[in-house]
Amino acid sequence: MFQNLQDKLERAFKVLKGTGSITEINVAETMKEIRKALLDADVNYKTAKAFTDEVKEKALGQNVLTSVSPGQLLTKIMNDELTQLMGGSTSELDVSKNPTVILIAGLNGAGKTTFSGKLANYLKSKKNKKPLLVAGDVYRPAAIDQLEVLSEQVNVPVYTNRESKDPIAIAKEGVDEAKRNGHNVVIIDTAGRLAVDEELMTEITAVKEMTNPHEILFVVDSMTGQDAVNTAKTFNDRLDFSGVVLTKLDGDTRGGAALSIKSVVDKPIKFIGTGEKMDALDVFHPDRMASRILGMGDVVSLVERAQQQFDEEEAAALQRKIRKNKFDFNDFKSQIQQIKKMGNMKDLMGMIPGVGKAVKDVEIEDDAFKPIEAIIDSMTPAERENPDIIDQRRRMRIAKGSGNNLEEVNKLMKQFKDMRKMMKKMSNPAMAAKMMQGMPKMPKRPF
């Protein structure tokens, strides 16, 4: 995500590296490189110029403390300004009405139908809502079928009327259906349309007037960059939507749409799509995204994803097992499966400060845990519950059964043994404190 932009901004900051103060000359040179990086990322020209002018003005007005380098200071200013550029603060979806009607609009191929399914899943699982999907795309072949498949995946009902070719009537019927059956959120999927298609634009305006939606979300493919921003402006002039959804952000190495759309349209980005799975949908946080763009990671989002997957009671039970040194391969496999549910491995590592840069050129497959799971699956139930009984003969059988060699099995067994030993020590507060005291002192930070 935004890899090209990260690399170019990093090169731009090198202009200030080693300099003892911020001057008009070195800041101007840095801003020139940053503006070029933004334009290469397909950021709107006016947005890029206004942004760099603002950063330059703030940088020149700052006194550099002896403990802070010019590069560090500029990074802080850049972080603040990028946050403001993308909206300043998180814009939550308003689902307080009963029922809340949400109208989904956008171009063909932007990912509206998939997003509709993801949004239904998000509202049901994280907001405790009872959503109803409405299949309002009567033009695209198999659009209704696709929404029905997605509705089954997320276990949310969908209203369809295959006999009708009137999306305005279908939308109204869907809202009525929701009221009859106690659904407190209605998500209306609509057909993709071009802004130049006056007939279809008039039609979606009529859908809006008929259903009086509380939220209108405009879905755009972030990989189309500046085209997405221009299209959003045209749609906003007609629909006055309440927020933007950027899909396919996991494949966007440039970031032009995310950085430009708020300043051009003056509407917040509310959600970002980060993958193909139905739970690959995140609320958009401008401050966290700014940190990621500058290579500073996003620990808060990483912790939130972990909290969503780890059950408190299960964690407490696991803690008791660790204290008794009873952590086994069943527990280990369970932890692996929960980590996998958190999302793409490379994306997760990119949220850890400093790690994203280290792994940017490393291919990390989503099935990286497969060999480990194969080894654990080749163990008998008794072996998984009592790892200490796994002798050399058993290891040879496990290696053969899992399709791995003996060396790989031995390596996993050693790592598991070392991990269990460390977990046991760290579960004892007194032992953990003693270990921390024995660690070498960390060098003071340069700022």
C-alpha cells in the first residue's frame, strides 16, 4: 500500500539529512522533491502545490531544537499536514436512525456490490446491527446473483425482485421490506453508471429522492487515481454524497486518490477496502494512514485487529495453561489461525514501525504458515496435547506424513520448546521483572 510514494518521500527527506538547520534553500529543495513525489503518485496538482506550500511555511516558522534533527521536524510537520489533507479526523458512519438507509453509488467495476456485502458484514459483526441488502442493479448480468452469494457468505438477507426492471421501485420495496421485518439498516446496491450518462444519473437521483437515504457512499477504485477524484466530483455535484469508499487500496502503490479526494470533493473517506475477503474492510483513519505513508507504521490498527480476533475468556484460559507449562500444539495452531484471520501478512507487518520498510521487497505468502500447520496436523491427538512425548521415531513419522523433512520438524520442535520456556518465564511477574533488569540499557533516542 502506497509503496512507491513511501520510497519517493524517503528520498526527498534525505535532502535534509545531516544538515544542522532548516533554511529556505534546503526546505525549498525538499519541497520540490515532495511535490514531484505527490504528482508521480497521481495526486491532484492544485492539492500537491497547496500541500507543499503549507508544509514549507510551517517548516520555516519552526525553530529546530538541538535534540531534534531538521528531518525529524519536517517528518512531524508532514505527518500533521497529511492527516489534515485526508480529512483530519475519522468520520464514522451514522447508523442511529431506524431504519438507516444507505445508498451505494459509483462507476462500473469500482466494487460496489462487494463493498455492499462487506458493509453488511461490518455492521452485523461490529455494530450489532440487523442489516438488509437490496439488489438494485437491474442492468449488469448476474449482479443479483453476486449479491445473493455475498449475502449467504455474511449471513445477511437480501431483497430481490427479478421481475422488475425499475430500480426506483425496487429500492422503495426494499426499505418497506426492512420496516416489516425489523431490519435497522438498509443497504441499497445500485448499478454502476458513468457521469456522462444523463439517463442513469437522473435515475439514481430519483432513487435518492424516493428513499431519502441517511448516508450516500460513493465507491471508487483507488487504483484509478486522479480519474477517481474527477469522477467523484461530478457525482457529488448531482448526489451530494456523505462519504467516499476507496476499494482495492491493498493494490494501490501510489495513493493519489486517497490524498486528493478530500481536498477536491470536500467529503470524508469513510471506509477502505484492503482485500478480497468479506472482513477486509477498515474504517478510514487519516492519522493512521499518514503514519503508514511516512513509513512510521500503524500499531493502533494492528492492536485493534488482534483484539477483534482474540476472545478474552479464551485468552485467560490460555494464560492459565502457560503458567502451568501446559501450552501445547493445539493452542499453537489456534493462535496461528487467529493471526491468519487478521489479514494479509505483509500488510500486518507493514503496520509495525520499521518493519514495513524491511520487508517491502520480500514476498510473504498468505500461506506462510502452511508447512507448520501440516506438521501439527500430522501429529496424533496425544502428541499435540503432550509435545514432550515426541521422540526421534515420532518426528520421522510426522515429517513423512506432513511432506516436510526431518530437519524442518526438528526446527519447529526446538522453536516451540524455546517459545514455551519463554512464555512460562514471562507469565511470572517477578521473573519477567528480573529478566527486564538483566537486559542491557537501550541507547537514548536522538529526539
